[in-house]
Amino acid sequence: MGGVVEITREGGLAIVTLNRPRKKNAWTLEMFDALAAASARLANDEGLRAVILTGAGGCFSAGLDTAMFAEFATRLDETRAEMLAPPEGRAANRFQQPVVGWQALGVPVIAAIEGVAFGAGLQLALAADFRIAAPDARLSAMEAKWGLIPDMGITCSLPRLVRADVAKDLIMTARIVEASEALALGLVSALAGDPLSQAWTLAETLATRSPEALRAAKRLVDEGWGSDATGTLALEARLQADLIGSANQVEAVMANLQKRPPNFR
């Protein structure tokens, strides 16, 4: 593994690994851009069924590399401009796209968390559909420690998981949350002694479902949760109308009736 972000494929599954283990996978500008490029590349992969996000060296990510503060200081005006003016046709700026790109991915995304998920690392994990953490993992929205706020798509993820007062506590205090509390709060989906192995098992299970149904299910929850009934009922109807009678939906029925594994296109 040579790049700061590595993609490994096995069949329809992809493992995306943050690969700066000596720095606990802390983020540099290179990693920001590499993560954004990885999600863009996988978004165009028609054979993809699920993605696992993980970190090399037994650590998910310690967040922003502290050397970045000095780099930002030398280019403050440019940095502010990049924050305030996303590329044309895109809502996310350069620093948000490495996270929200995974939220926008049509297939399920699973974060396998070992060690720490701090700051940018936590925001990346929150972008996943599922988060499986080691029992000794620790999580923190660390930005307040540095006089900042989390600004990498956390408004699109955290409100779906916790109450507003819990979110304010996590963001304002920058306190470190142990895995057991993270599970109780809803920040993680499950605890496992081997998060990557558990994530792989889940990914394999998801890969046995119709890819169109998985994409529709992700949209159903991401776009429908918390919206008004008129909009959500219409969304359900549109998604189901596209699925019913489609080739893969018929294959799902036939495979169940014939008691055999499905052969999805």
C-alpha cells in the first residue's frame, strides 16, 4: 500500500483504507483530495455493492494533522475562498466533499473503527450508513479543542443520530466518548472485537440483496427521515414503482421461490 488512501476490491465489495499509520491516519490536504477522488471513482463503479471505510495500523483516524494549521495560516485567504465557494454545481466545498461523497454514494457504506475516530475521522465515520467499533475505540468531535467547529458534513449526519442537546455537548466540549457510550448514544451501530471482519460479514450479507433495492433503501431513509408525510409517502411510492417488476426484483422473487442464491445483474 503506497497512497494515503487505498482501495482494495474483492468482487462487488471495496475496502477504502486511510493509509498514514505512523500518523494515526491524520488528514493532510493530500488525504482530503484522495478521499474525495476515491468516492468519485467508486460512484461510477456499476459493479459495486458495498464499501468499507477503515484505517491502517489499528487506528481509524486521529483527525486533522496538526501540521495543517501552519499550512492554513500561510494561505488563509485561499482557504476561506475554498470554504465559501464550492465548485460550480456542487454543494460541498473542498473540505466537505471527502466526507459527504460517501453519504451520497448509492451503495451501503460501513465504517470499521479501531483506535480513535477524532475530528475529521469522526465526521468521516458518521458519513457511513453503519459504524462498527472495537470495544476500546474512542470517538470525539475534537474541533472545539482547536477553536473550530466540525464543518465536514456533520449537519447532514449527526442530527439523524442524536438529540440536539447531545450534539451540542459533543461539539462544544470536544470530550472523548468511549465505545460503550457511543453505542448507547447511537453514534455507532455495534461493537465487535474485530470491526473489520464484522464489517466484511455485513457487507457480504448486503451484497446478496438486489443492488437497486439497496440504493432505494438508502434513499428512502436518507431523504425521508424527518420529512413531512406528503413528501415521504410520495418518495416511497416513486422508489417502489421503479423497483417492482424490474429484472432484479423478479430475480429476488424467483431465487427465494427456488431456494437458490440470487444472480443479480
